[in-house]
Amino acid sequence: MLLLPLSMCRPGMRLGKAIYSDDGLVLLGERRELTDTMLNRLERFGIHYLYIEDSRTDDLVFQDIVSPETRARAVGEVKSQFRRMMDDSMKKRSVNGLQLGRAFKSIIDSILDDITSSQDAMLMLVNIHASDHYLFQHSVNVCIYSTILGQAYGYTREELFTLGLGALLHDIGKTQLPQDVLLKPSRLTNQEFEIIKSHPMLGFRMLKDEPNVPLLSAHIALQHHERVDGSGYPRAIAGDEIHEYARWVGLVDSYDAMTTHRVYRQAMLPHEAMERLYAGAGTLYDQHKIELFRDKVAIYPLGMIVALDTSEIGVVVDVNALSPQRPVVRIMYDADGRSVTPYEIDLSKSLTTYIKEANVAVADMSA
């Protein structure tokens, strides 16, 4: 399979993996032939990557660390609970007694079970899931990535539950914001940004007295926009004043926001977002946390078409666990753009060769 941006997909191509809705329903099944209508519909659903069948890469095995079923359940539960809290009539009531801990316990347990059974898998951070609201998918993404990093860091199951629940609910305060500000498709005014900046405190107030929600989970909601140099909000605290869980979630929250397409800007590619995180190492984020994140993320996911500095073009077919930024690439086109008998280059061994560009368009993209 190839992993293609939706903009490179064409009618007649066949899906390599099914596309699921928020509610776990199959929107388009595996091997479905794409049409213009389908592609337009997928764009409206906010899907920006598709796995496409390709005979030259049909040996690739794509392992989801969290199963599509678990992810769909998680997004569906977030959607249901958050929609309820976004309702104007709910906003006028006391936010206490929402029973969020009970509502999300089985979701966190399922995510932890999936992660535990896939300990050595690399994170493939691409958006191939449909959602009718950025907040729902983002909340689940941040939960999954944070708990994977927490497991790699050595947290216990109980600690991972607290971290995972706080990560899932880190943006819950946004349910209390005016929707016209939250969903504004253009740059916010200073006044509107101040409204957005109120969501960590709102989230903390919603969670701090919730039964079955650990207080540390509430503090994740409060502190996930704080930064180690004190430049964050809402309290401009710094360093160890920020709980370690919140520093994990703040890092992942930034990464997922950068790599997600929004109406007002294009998504960064994973390696571009990683470079942006490194630019903030030691000031915005903990250096060692970024390094662990880098070691767990496939910044060039399997199936992505890349160009090397030699001008050869190929597909990422394996990720080196010890050096994920230098994957194995199956070359399919020579420097002049001519199709060749595929052969592989392991960039962790060929150290003078590097990836120059990702998401490269070629004429016969799916053979």
C-alpha cells in the first residue's frame, strides 16, 4: 500500500484500508474504487491521507497500535459527552456530577490494553479517520500518543490511566467556549484568543471535583499550555512547577495540532513538526521528552513516497527502531524519473544518503 495525501489520490485508485466514521461505521470499505464524489466527500470529512493499493508494496504490514475499533469507540464517546456539554442548556447548569470518570474508564482501559500488546510498534501519526469536529479526534490522538510515551517512560498501569484520562480530557474546557470563536476559520483577534486561553482553567474547574477523575488528571487540563520557561498560560508557571504529566501532554498537544490540517492552514509533515518541537527544546518543552517522542514516532510513515538527495524516488517500507528518521526506502524511480525494478536502501546504513522531500507526486503513483 501507498500512503498518499488526499490531493494526490485519483478516481480509479483502490483503498488499501477502510475509512471509519466517528461512530465506528465503515464509510468506505477496503478495496473500494475511488470516485470524484467519494474524494470530495472524504475532504469534507477532514480526511487528508488514504492508504491506496499498490502491487509494488503489497507486502507491507501496517500495524495499528490502537485498533480501529478502539479508536472509533473512543472518538464516539468523546463526541457524545462533549456534544452534551456544548449544549447551551448544559452550560447554564452546574458542571459537577458529569460522571466523566465512569464514562471514559472502559475507553482508557481498552487503549491501555491495545498499547500493552503492541509495545515495540512505532507511532504512525497520519489522519486517516473521519471526524465532524477537530476537538474530538484531537482529544483521542493526544490520549493515545501520551499513554504510549508514558509506557515507554516506565509509568505503571495506574499512572498511565491518570495520564491517559487527563490527556483525553485536556481540552474539555473548550466545550464551554462560544462555538463561533472555537470554530472560527480565520486568524483569531486578540480578544478572541483571550477567550480561547480561558479553556485550561474552565477544564480544571469541570474536572477537579468529578468522582473517579484523579486530581492529577484535572491538573493536566489546567497546565497543558504551560511551558518550561514560564511563557505559557494560564499561570505562567515554569519548570518543575508544571506537573510531569502536563508536560508530556503539552508536547503531544502541540505536535498533533501542527500535523493536523485546519481550515486556516495546511498541516505540517511529521518531520517538519518534529523540527519545530526541537526548536523549543529546553525553553518550551523538556529535551528528554522530545528525544523519547522522536524515538517512538515514525516521522516518515510506512507507505509514504519520498525523494532522496540522489533524486531517486521510493516508498518507505520499514522503520528503524533505533533511528526512525532514517527508514528503509524501496526505490521505484531513478534520478531521471524512469521506473526501475524496485530495490531497497537502508538509510541507517547508507549514512551519506538522506530524504530530501516527502509526499512526492509521480505519474504512475499506484501500479
